[in-house]
Amino acid sequence: MAALAQTTFPQQPTGAAVNHARIEARLTATPQARTGASHFAALGPAGQQIDGA
């Protein structure tokens, strides 16, 4: 519980809003955004597609 003591009041509603958005996206099956390839994946062969999943 020590981490909660260091959280200031404006950070608590922000964290709750982010959690709410994540839960809503999960319940409505909203697709997640695609992210770029990692630096390690970028070292792979040029013609090979690497899926992040």
C-alpha cells in the first residue's frame, strides 16, 4: 500500500478513467491499435512479416 500513499489526488481520477476506458474496450470488443515492430523484430529478414501477437 506504500505506492498508494505516493499517488497524488489528480493522478487517481486519471488512473480510474484509463482503467474505465480499458474495461469498456474489452467489453465492447474494440480492436486494439497495431503497433510498430520492435527494434529486435526489425533486425529480421526484410521479406518476412513478424506478427506481434
